[in-house]
Amino acid sequence: MNLPLAVFDGPVIWVVLFVVLLLFGGSKLPELARGLGKAKREFKKASDEVEDEVRNAVEEDERRKFRQKQIEEEERAKRAQDGKQN
């Protein structure tokens, strides 16, 4: 069952917040918010690290392909020059 996020409109959010307040109490809410904030920061950091790893892998692959192309062109030029000398 796929519920759209539109279900969480204004009144529903207030009800959810009220239930959370009842479950955890007013003294636990700041601690809960800090925990959620920390989890969000850690998730963001991890996703940034994965993105950097993928970007670095793609760039490394492009550099390797470019270098391989340069080597092939140098070899072709050398063979062509050797063929002219003979």
C-alpha cells in the first residue's frame, strides 16, 4: 500500500505532534529532537561521502580512458613514423 505524502497535511501533523507529546512527554522532546537532528546530520554526511566516492570513481575512470587513448595515439604515431622510415 503506497500512501502519498499529501496525507500529512496541517491537521494531521498537529495530531501526530500531540500524540508524540503524550507518548514521550515534554521533558523528552528536546532530547528526541537532538537525536533526530544528529541522525539527519549523520545520514547527510554518509550520503555526501557516497556521492564523493561515486564522483571520484567516475573521474578516475575518465582519466584512465583518456590516458589509454593518449597511449594508443602515441603508439599509432610511432608506428606511422617507423613505417615511413622503412
